[in-house]
Amino acid sequence: MLEKYRFRHLLSFIFATGIMLLALVTTFVVSKVSSEAMRNRIIDDGINLTSSLAEQATLALLYESEENASAASNIYLGFPDVEGIEIYKANLVSLYIVGDIESHEIPPAELPDHAKLYLEKDDTWEFLAPVYTGAAEQDETDPLFFVEDSNEEVEKEVIGYVRFVESKRSLTRMTNDILVYNLIICSCVAVVLMVILLMFTHRLTNPIQNLANTMRKSEQGESNVRAQLDGPRDIIEMQSAFNRMMETLENRENELKTARDQAFESARIKAEFAANVSHELRTPMNGVLGMLELLSDFEVSELQQQYLGIAKHSAQSLLTLINDVLDFSKNEAGKAEIENREFDLESEIGDIVALLSAQAQNKQLDLTYTIEKDLPVHLIGDNHRFRQILINLVGNALKFTNKGSVSISASVESIQENSITARFDVSDTGIGITPAQQRRIFDAFSQADNSTTRRFGGTGLGLAISRQFVELMGGDMGVSSIHGKGSHFWFTVPLKIQDEQKELTPSIKFTGKRLIFIDNNDLVLNTLASFIRYDEVFYQMANSGNMALQLIEEAQADEKPFDIVIVDEQLDGNSGEQLIQKICSNANSLNVMMVHQAIASRFEKDKLINVYLSKPLIRSQFILALNQLFDEANKADKSHTSHKHDITNIQFSTSELLLVEDNFTNQRVALGLLEPLNCKVDLAENGLECIEKFNEKHYDLILMDCHMPEMDGYEATKKIREMEEQTNSERTPIIAMTANVLAGESDACFAVGMDGYLPKPLTRKSFREKLAEWLEPAQDEGAEQVPGEFDEASSPSQDESFLATASQISPPAKQSETPIVDENTLSELREIMGPSFTDLVTIFVENLPNQLESLLTSIQQQNHGDVAHWAHTIKGSSANLGAQRLSKVSQQLELEAKHEILSNANDKFAEIKQESDQVMEYLLSKVC
């Protein structure tokens, strides 16, 4: 069996075992000897004290005086561990007892003739000594008792006894301290010795190999072979060092406190070292992943491609583990810090739901969230840690749930004057956790069982890190679960309340309206109800089609019909559209919103349905959809009495606009769209230039890109609004140009003072309609025009007019059905740009590889801000050229980077790279 192992391994094992055994034996031997010596010393001290007390009690027994007995006893009660004293008369009747002891009889046969240990119990010693009249023996120095040349012996008489009770507390404490300190010292020394042994084992291999060669020569029959047992200086020094360390071990008893402090400091340094090493490991790992990505672009065989895929997956798993270990080590080393900043709880949860929406849609799960009405949403706390905790819990819930739903609930645990303790619950209908597994679910590197890692992956650090963050923030975390029926995780965190509680954005514009929610999932109904937080909005809920029809009929009978119906496409299996047909056959004036799972939907719009809203539901999308739906309905009503005007002929020659855009492709597209409108346009490439031009000149409208270097569109808008307020000047309309109208992005536009947004890709129709809302058209051919009111024939239908929101929340086409580049967008762009179209495409194709290279570098450096910037740049320019697939995957990477989640960044980059190659090839084929 031993032949399987190398000598180096055997030597390491033998030395390690010997060191540990020696450390343990030394610990217990030293502790035993020290404890025994301490016990004997304490017993001797007790006997001496008892003898001294007996001498002091002579007078008290002669006179049977309790006062004298008390005076003699009180002196000894002050000694450590003295429990009590009892003084007996000669007839063994107790004269005086003091302390926390009970009097008991002493059998005459057990009476001693001198002080001794009389009785030992588990926690006390009892000493007994006789009290004599006269001296026990003559003392030559005492003239009262010494009789020179006397043959008479001095008679001594027993006049009583003293019982002295002493506690073992000090002995027990010192014994434990000696054992613990010795064990700590021996363990530390053993660990140090083993580490040094492992470091220098290879130094032993050469002399050991020489010895093996010598023995091999002898085995082969050579004569005059001698073994040289003396090793090199390194071995001699190592042996000497080892002996010195062992000798030092015997002298460490007086250094226990220092050794203990060193052990604590060593543990902290190790945790800090692990954190630093984990951080440094990420750079080479990102290099490995980047090189694997580049290798996958080469022409390789199917088997080689399979090997590359395995390597990429393994490297990505290792990088995830390194990131988790980094967070865990930072917490262990005390390096993690809490940063308090203002944040919007509604937007944070909405962003998290949007981020995880694809995972929920792929598994056709209902992902819902509710925020209690009495919970303030404008708070102060570490929103970054909060997002990390909630993303981890919701991500786990989605991962371990195959059917049903995952819900998030935010409520108030307790509230004070300026702060609250908020409670967050994440529940799922997944596989559940057994009680035994729940006890260790928050331990580091722990999952429910070994099969969990094999089936679902993961490092087992996510929940441990989340709990550390919660405790770091001053909260608590727990779990309850029923195996096979789902799990419920919760955590509480203290948060401060912002002084000013702003209105939720976007705000509700449909007060006084009547709504009905129809869904057979109560969680979805509660989520929709939580989005409507005002009493001015009337709503009812129905969990079946029959119940919905009954409520609608009752409302019509009471002459209080509903204004809008929100219905789930998968109601009662797949009867959402059938229910809509029944409802609309009796109530044609109803507006209908269809809620659907994007992955499961058939992606076919019904003419009876005004708006499609994809799950998971997010408040900002829902409110924006309803606001714009009612706005369009109002416009449709007004159009019957308004003057007719053809929007396609509108000119804005009297208007001056400022275009703020940093991306060259987007600049050219926007300028090309504005040119036919005859308006005067100035260009600014970032927020700083925008502020300068705004100070120099008045503009009728500002078209503002949101994400730019130096100063973004949000900051520029806030400064413009501040300047207008200071100068009391007229408000300049500011329209955002963004491809993000999902949760958080559109809210942020309105929050900083923007008046609207144009969705990318930009179209001539969207430009004309948006400018018609805010600018005075130039008069043409004497036609009477009313700004913002359009001809009924030329006005968009309800489906078409829902531009800003429906373009994002209506059912998207599957990627396999979506073309590489949309021909309609490309044709319209060619018509707009004219001869400049070729230059535009050429510049886009030339810039895209550089942008991809910068994006890959940012991913490798784990620079979240730069990743979001370059992904946003690629997203915007590709969207304007009709490359929707490239734009969509870039947007997903941008959203993850904003939430500082780059675990899938390399996979996303591979998709972006693949789409980019196809887009560039396609565009070049169109211009060549």
C-alpha cells in the first residue's frame, strides 16, 4: 500500500501526525502536571489556614464566646474561595458558624489530632483541625511553655475543633485556562511547523533521492557502497529549528495571552489575505475567459469546439466562485462597508424584477412583487447591498422553481420617527428545503444536498454572503420551508426615511377611472392592486372569466361601467382572448390591456386589444401604459371636434432645436430625420456642451440623449431646470432619446424634469408626432392648424399610437423570427439619409470593432461602468440601423452591468460578437 505514495508525501504525513500528537500529548501532560501542582498547593494553603484558625479560636472556645469566634473567623473569610467556617465545642456541638455552608455532625471516629483535609467534594474542600489548650510541642523561644531540664511533659487538652470550607473555583478556572492556553500555543506552533514543513519538503528530496540511489546500487550488487546519512546544511538547520521550536514549546506558559492575541490577528490576516488573493485572481481568470472567447471564433472542429465550451464553462464557474469568495472574505476580514445613499425602493425592486424577467419568462413562472402602502419608498440605506441580497434570493427562487410563481413582498416590521425596519419576503413554489437542510442552508459552501450542486450549480456562498450583508446592515435573515411545496426566505433591515417623500414616478393620470383586473393567480391580482395606491382609482378583482363577466354586467346595470379591463392571456388555461371577445361584444367602449408571458405568447395582436403588457409586471411599465392609453383615448375623443390636419405635411421652420447626442451614428440619424422638418438644429455632444449652448441661446425644444460622457442627460436636465428656476424663465421642453423605457429608465427621465421621450430606433413618424406635441407648426397654404391635434384619418390607431411604451412592452418576436437587420428600418433610413446613407453605414462598421474591443477589455477588468457605457453605445447605434437582435442583447448586458452583475458577461459578449459579425456582413452587402 505504501508503494503508491512518494517518500515526500509519506514524510509530510508522518511529520504532520507526529507534530499533532506531540502537541496534544504535551498540552495534556503540561496541563495535568500544572493542575496537580496547583491543587496540592491550594490544599497545603488550606491546611495552614485551618491550623492558624485553630490557634486563633482557642480563646473563643475557652470562654465559649461567639463574639471572639466571630472576630477570629472574619479574618479568614476575606481569603479567596473561602466558603465558610464552623467552630465546634469539645462535645462536637457547634459554637459558631459563618458563611454559605451548612452545619453537620462529625463522627467521633473521624476526629483528627492535627489539621488535615477532612472531606473533598466536587466543588469544595473541607479542612478540620483540633483546638488545644497549651502547646502541642515545646518551643524553646517561648518562655511560657519551655521548661529547662524538665522531665515533665506539658499536657495538652482538646477544647474543640474548627471546620474550614474552601471552594474549588480558582482551581477549576486555572485548570481550564492552563488547558486552553496550552492547546492554543501547541496548535499554533503545530500549524506553523506544518506550514514550514510543506514549504521546505522539496528541499529534502535531493538527499533522500541520493539515499535511494545508494540503496539501489546496493540492491544491484555493487560492493563498497556506503550510505551517507548526513544531510545538507538545510536539513541540519531545519532539524535545529525544529528542536528549538519544541524547546520553546515548554517555555510558553507565561506567554499565553500574547499567543492568543497573535492567533486572533493571524485569523484576521488570513481572511484579508484570502480577500486580496481572490481579488487578484479575477484578472488572470478574465484573461483566460477572454482568450477562450477569441479561440471560439477560429475555425475549429466540432470536438475542439466542445472542448472550448467545457473550458469556458469551467472558467466561468471558477470566476463565479472567486467573486463569491471575494465577498465572503471581505466580510470575514471586516473589509465590507455599508454606504448610505438615497434610493427609491419602488424603482430598485422594479429594476430587479426587470433584470430577472428573462429567467422567469423562460420557465413560464409568475414573478410578482407587492409593496405595502404604509411603507415609505424614498429611503436611505445601502441600496447596492440590498440589490445584491434580493437578487440572490429571487435568483435562487427562480432557479429552484419549475412551476408556479415567485413573489416578493415588502412591508414594515417597525417604524420610528425618522427610520423604519423594513421586512422583505421572497416566496416560491419550488422544491423546498427539509428541516435538516434549513439548519445549515446559511453556512458557507453549503447547499441543501450534494445533488443540488450537480443539478443546479452554484458555489453555496450566496446565502452565506447575503446573511453577512444583512447582519452588517443591522438586520436579520431566516427561512421556512415545506419540502416539495416551496420555500419562504425573509430578511429585515433598518433604513432611514428621506425627509421629503416625493410622489411616485410615473404618477397616475387616470384618477376617477374604473378598472377591473382579471387573473386566476391571486399573487398577480395583489400585485396589480398594489400598483394603484390612490382611493380616487376604483378597481375590482376577478379570479375567473365568469366572475369577471358578472362584475362587468353589474357595473353596466348600475350605469358605472369599467373604463379598462386588464386580463391575463393564460386565464383558465388559454381563454383570455375568448373572454375579451365576450366582454367586447357587450361593452364596445372598453379599453383592453392583455397581460401575457412573452415566451409562451403566440405574438399575434388582436384588434380588440389596445395594449399588450408582458410579465413580470412592473409598476412603472403598468402606470405608463395606462397613462398613455388614457391620453390616446382622450386625443381620439378630441379629434372628432378638432380641425383636421395632415401630420405628414407639418413643418417647423420657425423652431430652433438643440440635439444633444454623443454617438456619431445616432447624430446622423437624428439630423437626417430633422432635416425634412425644416427646423433649425444645433448639436451638442455631451451635457457640458448642452449647458453652454443653453446659456448662449433660447431653444424651443431640446432632444436629450440620456447616457453621455462627462455629463449625462439626467444631470444636464437637472441643471437646466435649476437655471430656469433661478432666472424665472420659461420652461424649455426636453425630450429624452432612449432605448430604455423599462422600469427605472423612463421613471428617471420624468424625475429629473424631462417632458417625454422618443424610443429608439428613431423614426420619421415618431419625430413628427413628438415635435407636433411641443412645437408650433409653420402655417401652410392657409390651412387652419391646431398644434397637437391631428386628422382622424391620419391619426394613428390605438395600437399604433402607443409608441413609447408599446414598442417595449408589446410581445417581442422570437430571435429566430427576427431578421438580422430590419429591412423597413433600413429602407426608411436610406430614404432619410440619401447619399449619406453609405457613409453612415461605413462609419458604423468601422467603429463597431473598436467598440467591441473596448467592451471586452471592460469585461475583463470587471469595470461595471465602462461595460454599461459600451453596451449602451452599441445598443443605441445598432437600434437606429434596425439591428434589433444586436440591440436587445446589448441592452441585457447594459442592464446587468448597471446592477454590477457580470457573471454572464462573457456569454453575453459572445452573443454580441456573433450578432455584430452578422450585422456588419449584412450592412456591407447593402452598400457594396
